[in-house]
Amino acid sequence: MKRLFPLFLVACAASMGCASTGTTSSQTELPVSRVVMYQSGIGYVERNAVVEDDELVLRIRPDQINDILKSLTVIDRGNGRPISISLPVDQATLDRLAEIPEQVRDGGIRSLLIAFRGAHVKVKTRGGSHEGRIVGLDEVKSPDLSINIDSEQVSREFVTLFTDSDRLDVIPLDEIKSVDLYDTSLAQGLNKSLNISLNEGDWKQIELRIKMDSAKKRELAMSYLVAMPTWKPAYRLIIEDNKSGTLQGWAIISNVTGSDWNNISFSLVSGQPMSFTYDLYKPQFLTRPDLSGLAVSKASAPKITNSGYAQAAAAPKPKAPGAGAAKSESLRSAPSYKYQVMADMAMDEEAELERGYDDFEDAVPTISSNEMIAGFSELASKAQIGSFDEYRLASRLSVPDGNTALVNLIQHKLVARDTRLFDKPSFSGFDNFYRGWRQTKSYQTIELKNEAGVALDAGPITIYRDQAVIGEGYLSRTEKDATAYITFANEGRITVSVSDTSEKSDYVLESFRNGLCSTEEVIHRTAHFEFDSKIPNETTALLQIPNFRSWEAVDFPENVVKSNEAYVVSVNVPGNSKMDVPLTMRNKVKIRSPLNNGSFYPLNCLSAVKDALKAGDIKGEQKDKFQKYVDDSEARSTVQDKIRELKSRSTEIEKDQKTLTETISGLKDIKTSNADSLKNQLLSRQKSNEKELANIATELYMLQVQQSELNLSLQALVKELDYTRK
């Protein structure tokens, strides 16, 4: 039977029989019946059994205590009920590690001797015994004379004892065989430190005891959360043609709960609900303020009073795949492959290679795409838990404690296109996007539309085509019906660059009220993207246009995919050719223009009003007023143009007059007929200029009067204009 090895493992793990509810005594572990694994580092565990006696003992690891206390639920489906739940108090906290010297907790004989300085001990060595008080340890460096006198320094440590005979005994540390402690308190402290170190081990299980009432037999259910490694998805995509493929999804799970899973109900939840740790087990001692300083620190002297007579006394007042090997087309068509030894070394090697595989027999068959699809069974059904997707295994699952298993989750046929994806440029703004924009590298990419009915969690994906692995990629988390892009190889045979850009602005009238004109500037910016492909066949190129904050696509091709970061534009580029693709983006900018204090009638406002009148958006008497606003504004603009022209002409004439005056002054002392003739011509020209300047002055005066009248008219008119875009 042809089947991939991992599939065999999963089939074995998932094909066990149904669990039965057993009977347990107080000293038997309550079996696991259900597990739900999340991707936030937690797992939900249920245990069920018929329990005898009035106490249930559950053995748990110390690292599981806080999560269990945070979430533990105990339900008695019989006649009894839980009346108390107890755990041993954390001895490490009560013993206050800080009270025990660090050397005692963490060190060997050297550290202990340092910590016990001053203690009365008896030290036994190979040569005898020494008794006295520990003075300290010394390190002595000397050359190793066993090698040569110039050898490196060797360190050796010695402990010094002060004996009862007032003598200092120096004992090599490496010769000590044993140390007797005469101080009972030191021995008890050392024993306490060792007990604490023993209890700190996570391997040491702790008994959680659940005390029941008087019922002798009951069906008990228990649930709680514990820390678990996150389950990991892994995918493989079998490409069938350039437009579709089959996606297979696995879950890799690990049982580290401390208990075997035998025929349990099992689910996986996609997504990451929030989770945290919280210490509910260790006793917490609050630091209380020390108010000793508020106590009276000095005795009060007695107060001396005068004596008297006593009067009559008053009465007293009363808180969880394998890959097929790649073969050539000729091998796929051949039924068999025969291995042979070429003993004739004179054979033409090139001719032999040209024979291909057609002459061989008994070929090793490759794993076909159909076999890969047929050999995979979807073991999980899909459900919804709030906003999360849940995969529920149809069969019971068995995984021994400390083992990892693979579970088949998804097999779905979906849209999968072979494309070439260009990187998204990392520019800070749209204005800089087109400057020198060119990309010479792309990636072979599978465009995958998630039609599996559930969100796909992030994980590695292996891509198969024509019975061979063509690459590996990484699938980012992909929501239902979203499109993912899986890159699996580099591509350098197609480039893209921006060859030309253009820009056009239009204005839309938003409102005109109380002398305030509000318009929306609509900017259209078009860029020509030129693709140059050296790939023989038609290629689908994916171009990523950054999704800038205020710019949006206008005339992009169909099937554009938009994300928070970019627009992904799909372009079919013919083989071995160049192709120009114009793409236009649009930006809308709000402009508020106050029409007062001489800042009249900006072009954006006038253009927007004219378009609104042309479109018939302004109606009634306001239409006539806005039309007069346009006529007066254009008339004022014409007057302003004429004034600018006349002032410019006046400036030119004044310059000419200055030149004529200087020239005539230079001819004054020349007494020739030619000089007199030239002088007369220049004087005549001066008179003509003076006459023209007088006419210009008159015309300027009339135009300035007209401009002033138009300004006054427009000032009054803009206060009457009232329009709001619907």
C-alpha cells in the first residue's frame, strides 16, 4: 500500500477506539478525557472517572499549580460534592531562602567552609585528622616542579584551622576526606537548605487533594488550564495547473501535560486568545510599615498634684509530510527502471546518456499528485468558538506523555496561481515613489486564495509540482477568503521601472457660506510601469504599489488585492517582450479659503464654482448669484491682467526715457549736422513716450477704479452666497 510515512503515523494515532469511563480510587490518577490546545501557550484539559472513597488525589507538577488554581473546576455528577481542595504549602517560601547564606544553598565543600568561618569542626584527611575553628581559605600559586622550574604557575587552596592548643594548622583542600560539624544549628541550616533545593525541582510532583462528602462512589469531572507548547501548523501545496492546487494542512502537537492521552477527545483552536501567568500558590507576605519611630522614646516624669478628699464614685459605664522525489518526463512515461553496471569503459559516454531512461526496466515509481491527495484524509471538522476557528478531531486521539504527533487538518482545492512578485518599495511618501523607481529582481510566487472556510495560521509550506518539490515558503496568517503570496524562489528574468509620470488636478465645491469657500482638490497622478520580460512564456507579474495614507487606486486592472501596506496589481506580461502599464492614483485634499481682507477669489474656488454651475448642482436664486460671482471674478481677473500689462509697459517706457535723456545730454556739445538731426529724432521720441505714459496713466486710473468697484461688489456678493454639497 502506497502511503507516506507521516500519514501512517497519524492514521495510527487517530484510529484508536472510543474511551470508556473507568473507576478510580483515591490513589489512582484521574484519566484525561479531553484536550483543547491553543496557540497562546495554554491547553484546556478535562478528566473524567468514577471515583470511590471520599478523597481524590491528583499528582501535578509544581509548574502547573498556578494555572490549575486559576482555572480549576470540579463537578460531581453523582450524589456527592467536593467540599475542599488542598495543596501542601510552598515550603521554599516559608523557610525564607534569604535567611540561609547563599554559599550554603549553592556551593560545595569550598563554599561551605567559607560560609562556616569561625565554626568548630573536625577535618579528616588522608594523613590524619585536625580539629579546631575555621580561620579561612587561602590560594597559593607555585610552579609545577614535576615538569620544570620554568613551568606555568599552579594554584592550590588550603584551609586554616585554629586549634585548641593555639596552633594554626594549614590543610590542603584537595586532601580533605570529611568534615564534622560540632555546631548543631549549622547542621540544621544545611539540612534545611538541601530540603528546599529538593522541593524546588519541577520534576517533583505535588499532590492536589480533593475532599468529597460522605458519598462512597461518584462520577467526577474536572477541568483546568495548563501551560502547553503552542501547536504548529505545517502545509503542503500540490500545484495541479497554473490556476489551481490542493492545500493540505497538518497540526504538530506535543503532549507535555505529565499524563498519557488515551483515546481522548481532541480539538485545536486557531488564533491567540490572551493568556498570562499569575502566582496563586506561594504565600504572599505583605511588607508592613515600621511605626517603631512613632513610639514614645523617653519616659515621662510624674505630674505632681495637690491632695484632696475623695467624692462618691460614679457607677461604671458599661475578618501538531513527506516529499516525492523528482523524476524527468521520460521516467514518468517509462514503466520501470533497470540498474546496470557499464563494464565496457570504451563505450561512448555521451551516446549512452542520450539514450535517456527509455531503455531501462523495473523503474521505481514516483509518488504522483493523485496519490498524495488520495493518501491524505481530513480528520478534523471545523467549528466556530466566538471569533476563533476550532478543529475537532472526528476520531479519538492517543499520544503518550512526552511525545509529538501529526494530525491531518485540512485538504481543500483552491485557486493557486504561479506568479512573479516584485518587492514593495520602502518610500516615506508618494511624491518620492517614482523617482528612479526600478526593480530588477522578483520572486517566484504562488498567489493563494484561502477558500478553505477557516483562517489559515502562519506556518511553513512545501510546494509540489509534477511529482517534485519546487520550493519551500512561509504562509503568513490568512483570513477566510483572503489572498496570500508565498515566495519560494528568486527570479531575475523580468524587470520593471517607471518610464513617465503626469499629474492633473480638479476641484470640487464642498460648501460656500459666510465668505468661506471649501473645496476638495482631486489630484490624479499617472505612472507608466514598463515591464521587460526575458521569460519565454507569458508571465503573471505582481506589482506592489504602496498603500499611502490618502492615495487610492483609480484605473487599476481587475482583481487588485488591497492590504494595509500595498495594492497588489496583477499584470499578464507576454513572453520575451516589453509591456507598458499605466496606473493612476487619486488623492483628495480639503482646501478652506476665506474670501476677505483682500484675499479674494482663489482659482481653486472659482474653478470649483464653475464646475458646480455646469453640473447643475447650484439651483434657484443662488444660481444667479454664483453666476455673477463667476462673471465678476473673471472680469476682475481680466482687469488685473490689463493693469499688469500697462504697468509693465510703463516701466519699459520709463527706462527708454532715461536712456534718451542720457543720449541727448551727450550730443549737446557736438556741433555737426548729423548730431543735430539725431538729437531732433530723440527729442521727438521723448515726446511720443511722454504722450504714451500720459495715456497709460489715464487708462490705469480707469482700470483701478473698475477693479475697486469689482472688489466692493464681490465683497458684498460673497456674503450672500450659500451652498453646501449634498
